[in-house]
Amino acid sequence: MSRARALAASLPEELHLLPYVAAYEWRKATAFRAGFVLNALLRGVPRPVVMTLVYLAMFRSTGAAEIRGYTFVDLVHFLVWTAAIQKCIPDWRSLDLAEQIFDGYVTKYLVMPVSYFTLLWGRFLQFTAVQLLAAAAFWCAGALVLHSWWPQPVSAVALAQAATLLALGTGCYLLTYFILNCLAFWLDVVWSLLNMFMFVAAFMSGMLVPVALMPRAVRGVLEVTFPYWTVNAPVELLLGRLGPADFRFGLAVLATSFVALHGLAFVTWRRGLRRYAGVGT
Amino acid sequence: MSANAFVQHLRIAGQYARIGVIRKSQFRVEFWSQVVMDCCWYASHVAVFEVLYAHVDDIAGWNREQFRVLLGFLFVSDAFMMVWLGQMWRFWRDLKDGKLDSFRVRPGATLFLYGFQQFSVEGCVNMAVAMTYLAYGIGRACEHVTLGLVLVTLIAVAVSWWVRTILVTFYGLVDLWLLGSDAGQFVNEAIHAVADRPADVFGARVRTFLLYILPVGALTQVPAGMVLGRYTPLGAVVAVGWLGMLGVGMFAAWNRGFRRYESAMG
Amino acid sequence: MSIHPSILECRSVGKVYSAQVRGAGTLGILRGFVRRQVREHVALANIDLAVAPGEIVGLIGANGAGKTTLVKCLTGIIPASSGRCELFGHDAFALTRADKRRLSLVMGQRSQLWWDIPAIDSFRLLREIYQVDAARFERRVREQAERLDVTDRLQVQLRQLSLGERMKMEIIGAFLHDPEVVFLDEPTIGLDLLSQETIRTFLREVNRERRTTVILTSHDMADIEETCDRLVILEAGRILFDGDLVGLRRRFVGRRAVEVHLEANSRPWSAELDGELERFGAVLVREAPRALTFEVDAEHCQPFIQHLFDLFQVRDLAVERQPLENLIREIFRTGELVEAS
């Protein structure tokens, strides 16, 4: 109880620090301009470009007008939205905590009068703010160049619903990466676990291929997981293929996942610190 | 490279392998997690294209059976990367941290001494999985498995490894030129996005570029094409010879690019 | 001037690094992203240096003086921005593999052996890289491990060794192929006195037995005094002094360092006592709460000491010929460029 009270008391201070942490992270992220431009702006674009050509080849091959209710244009729109959304999702390189644990650098955070979670959410804030801008720039550039081909949100409500799901979903991604990074307290290596999650999540989220094209049983499973509601579902909301009832269900799935992951992250961090030796290479 | 230098580098590779085995015998979790990680990667690729082929019979002139051969070469070349070239994933960071100093003063090819130092035993397991998938794909795609086909397959595997080395050198080169930019990671993403689909989905000019200039498509389509009889013998020899020269040129460019290495200021 | 041909040579070598400078405030960050401000940092300027085979040269200077950059230019890790660096008569940045077999580099702050495996396994790899034959390899490892007193640690993972043991392993690795030139960048940093002494002795012996040329950078004057014949002092990328240690001492041979430890009830040092020093031509070089160090000409030493007893309650007193550390401090203080001796 007293710990909860202490946490509540320090909250204003932590919130005050948040923008400073975000500014610090921005400086780090933009230290190498070419890398920033390539990774922030162009990241996630090559795959949709290539997949567009793959879908084109598929439609040419079958001669059909649509595949499981998707026309070629629908699939291209799906890819465009996926590319924009993917920019906002943290990847395993967004967090270098595991390396800091291995190298003993976490010590510096432990002696700071600020919770590590403030630093974590500061980084998230910076990442999301920049990536949202990058996603918006990507969408605007496409809309200017390919006006009639470029997808528009079906409605402002759908856009708001998609943004809500995306915000919660990206938080879930970050927490999952955080938990996996924390396993460095126990394991000698975690990068393979992070990659493993990335591969599996990419498939589950519909980033690689729309979930609607997958077999019905697979779809049923994916619809109760947060990757699906972070990418595929917001895209389908923007395309007008999902409605308010789906949004409410997705919101529940994501909120539950977020709370559960946050709790798990907190426990993993606390337990891990007990094992932390503070030394490394 | 003289015969003596070649043998020396083979012996060094042998020592790297020995060190890799010693290291990995100490870290069992790392061993298994990397095996599972790569299997997840294979599974996600297979799943995507099984989903796509559930709706069509043919993508850009590649049917499901032929596509498995293409994927098989992707996995085999990726496993080669895991076995020998894992250190190159960290190249951008080591470059920034000035960790190439010691390789620079050693009497050997810097790219080889640095890039091949992280031999991965688990990569060998993944190589076995990848080879099995490739053999399965070839078995399904080709009616008769002859000695000639086996020989061509072995050459094609060597080609996919060679092209992988060229591409890894290329994104190391990008990092060297855009020093500390982390740009190599993006190039890697772009390379993978292109390599795991047939280059035939692109228009003729782009396809030629991707097969023979920046040979991303050659990672899979050239070796798969050799095995599936899409090349005449002469065409295959010319393609392989060209890719060989391209690699030599890329390594030379890498050595020149090294002039930009600043180590860490000190 | 050396009668031997130089094994390494720098002619008007300069090295310039570019460093990005960020503007102040949020606007500065954004402006810096669009239009980078780059400041050039001169790490080396107009360095002329020639080292003969078999010399042990100590390279000293403050942090950022350019010691490590000079070593990196000389070993061909980085190219010089101007001038020419030559090693074995060839451009240092374009050394052949045969040339590289003749040199070695040890970096005190960065391990070159493999972290997760025993040192002996790293040595086996180095054996292949440097093409050392098996019998010679075994003999060298055994001899050097005995000299450095780490024979029983060869089979232990590097990560499980102490800092001193690790550095000794680095040195064994560096000398395995019997190099003609060895560059050691702060090899004794962070080591205990015993390990430092062992390493210095080892370097002296190897130099004597094999005429190995050694270029040693260090912040520890004991390394330089006990190991080197010749000293090069760098400051802000320039050579401030290049000459032999004997010559340097000779410049200050007539000076003595007088260290006085004061009783608790003694008067402390104060500026008004400056006049007392002038009478003897003495200079206060170091002041601590209860200890003072003066420099004075040898001929005035005795009366000066007597006067010190009049001025202070002296608990202890020591007179030494000028220690190297003071000489170097003097060179830095005057900023005087000293002719090579």
C-alpha cells in the first residue's frame, strides 16, 4: 500500500520528466541523419511495394476480379495502410535494454531518482510522435502523387477508432519487447527471442498477408491476439470492413493485453533486478 | 588471392569454427533459441506463400512446387549467413564503436577476419533444416532426381552462398559510406523484401538489375532457375561467371570503402 | 641522430576528425537535423617522427593529445589526413599481409582475444592468422606464460580472468609471432603494481633478447621510466618533446626536488612566503594540505633546507633528483617545444 502511495506521489514528477526524456531520445535517434531518414521514413515500405507486384501477378494469373472479397485495388490499399501503421510499431531495435543488462549499464538508471518506466515511456512517446509524423508524411506524399489510387479512411470515426487501437497496440508491442529484454537478467542471449517474436507477430498481425486470406480456423485464433488488433483490424476499420462492434471487441482485447503485459513487465523487471550483478564486458 | 593465402584463410575458418563450437557448448539456451528462431522465420515464409497459393496456382510463372525450390534456396542462403556471417549483423554498431581496429592490423582479409569470426553451430542445424526443405522442394518440383541434378543443386547452393556474401558485403559498404548511419539495416530489409519473392514479379529492366547488378534476386531465382532447368548450360555458366566477377568487384569496393573507417576518436 | 634506417617514420603527419556540433535548445536540435554544423578537430598536426629498430619509445600526453590517433595511423588502422606514415618503408595504410605479420598491437582498453573462450584457444586462432609453426607456437606460449606467471590460467575463459591476467594474455597473443614492432596502447591501465612490474620486465627482456621495437603509450610515468629509452611528448596533436630520457634528465640535472611533510601545528603555506623562495631560486611545484614539494638548484639545496626548518614544523623531508613526472610537468607548464636530443 505504501509503495502504491509512493508511486502515486512521484507521478507528477515522472510526468514532468517525460518530455525531457522524449527530447533526449529524439537527439539520440537523429544523431545519424541518413540512418534516421532511411529507418524512420522508408522503414516498412519495400515489402508492400514488392507485395503489390506479387498480388498483381496473382490476379493476372487467375484472371479473377477478386480473391476472398478483395479486389487488387483493395489489396493495394491494405498494403498502403499496413505500411503506414507498421511505421508506428516499435521493433526490437527500439529498445536496447538487454544489451545494457549484459554490459552492466543498467546501473546508471538504478541510481537515478526516476523510475526506469518513465524512461521507457519517454522513449515510446518520442518514437510514436516521430513515427506518427513519418506515417502521416508517407500518406500525404502518396495522396499527392497517386491521388485516385491512394486509400482514404472511410470516415473520421473509423480513423479515430483505428488510431485508438493502434495506440494501445503499440504499447503492447513495446511492453512485450521490454519483457523479452528483461529475460537478459536470466539468459545469456535474448536477441533470438526478440526476433522470434517479431517473425511470429508479423504473421499474426497481417503485416505479411491479410488475415482475411488465411484459413478460417487461423483467423479465429488470431482475432483474440493483440498483434491482429494492432495492424490488421485498424486497416480493416479504415477500409470499412469492420464496424463499431468489432472495434469494441478489439478495444477489450487490447486493454486486457495492455494491463496484463504491464503487470508482467513490472514483475519481470523487479525480479530481474534482484539477479542483476551490474557487471559486464 | 594466392593458393597459400587461400589455404591460410581456410585454416582460419577452421579455427573460427572450433571457437564457435567451444563457445556454444557453454550456452545451451542460446543454441536452442536460435534454432527455434530460424525455424519460426522459415515457418512464417512457408505460411505466407501457402496462404497465397491457396488462392492461385501460379505467381509470375512460378507454381507452388517451383516456388518451394525458390524458398528452399532462400533458407539455405540465410542459414549460410547464420553459420558464418552472423557478425555482420553487428557491423554497423562495431563500425560506430571502432571495434574493427584489431582486424585491420592482422595479416588477412579484413572483411573475412571480421565477418566470418562468429561461427554458429546452431546455424548448422538450421542449415540441415533448410537443406531438407530444399531437397523436399526439388523432389516435388522435378520428376526424376538424377546425379546431374544433384550436382547442379550443389553448384546452385554454392551460388546462393556466394550471392549472400556479396549482398552482406554490399550493406557493409553502405554502412562504411554512410558511416554510423545504421543504413545497412534498411538495405538489409529491402534486400529481404525482394529476395523472398521471385524477381519475375518485376518488369524486365528491374528484374535484370536485381538479378545481375545488385544481385538481390540472384540469391534465390538464379540458383532455383538452374535447378529447374530455366537456364541453358551456357546461360548458367555465364550467369555464374558474372556473379563471380561481381563479387570480386564488391570486395574491392569494400576495401576502398575502408578508407572511411575512423575507428573511435582517441 | 640515429645511424639505423627507420623502421617507422612520420613525415608532416596530420589527422583531422569531423565532429558534429549541436545547437542549443529545441530549435538548435531541429536546425541541426536540417543543417549539420560540423567542427573539425585537429588530432595530429605536422608530426615528424622516426624510430629505429630496437628502440623503445614512450608516447605520453594528456587525454586527447593524439597518442592513440598516432598509433592508429602508424598501424594503418586509419589513414592520415595529410603527410605520410611509413612502417617498414611502406605506406602504413596500405600494408601488405607480409608487413602485418611483422607488427602487433595491444590495446589496454579493448580486448582483442575472444571473451567467451580460454586464451589458449584464441592463441591457436592467432597461430593460424600469423602462420606460426606448431613447435614454435607451443614453445612461445610456454615461455611467455611462464615469464608472465599465467601458465595455470591458459585454459580458463577470458571473462573469468582478472584484469591483470587478461592483459598478460593479450601480451602473449601480441608476441606469439615474434613481431618486429609492437604498439602498446596503455597496457598497464588499471593494473595492480605487481602486474605492472611484470609487464614492464617482460617488455624490457623481449626488447633486449629480440631487438623488438616497442611503441608504448601510457599515463603512468613508471612505465616510461622503467621501460623506455626515448620519450615523445604530445600535446594538442603536436610533438612537444622528442628525445632520450638521459638527455631530458641532463637538462634538469642540476635541480633537486625537496618534499616536506609538515606537523599538524606547523604554519601552512601562504603566498607571502614566495619571497622566501626567491632568495634560493626555489619554486613550489606541488602543494597539499600537509605536504609541499619544491624545486631548487642543487647548489642552494642545503641552505634552502635549513631555512625550511626555520619556516615550518617539519615532520619529514626527502630530497630527490628531479623525478620524471616533474620534468614533464615543467615541459607542459612552459609549453616549450624541446629540440630532439
